[in-house]
Amino acid sequence: MPYGYPCCGPVYPGCYGGGGFYFALVVVLLILLFLFGGWWYYTNC
């Protein structure tokens, strides 16, 4: 099992040592931004 697997998620902000949680959150936000940007591009061009 990868490190922090049993407690991954926003409910356990300390399972990745603090910094890893915020890094994962930023990655998720970037993915959502990319998906929204792609959707906007295809619907407005």
C-alpha cells in the first residue's frame, strides 16, 4: 500500500504529513481547471 493510503482524503489533513495534502488538493484543482477549460473551449469555439 502507498504511504497514507488508509486515510487519504480531505477528512484527514494530517495523513500525508500536512504538505502532501495541500499538494494533492492543488493537483485536483488543476485537473478540474483543465477539464473546465477544455469544456469551455469546445463549447465557445
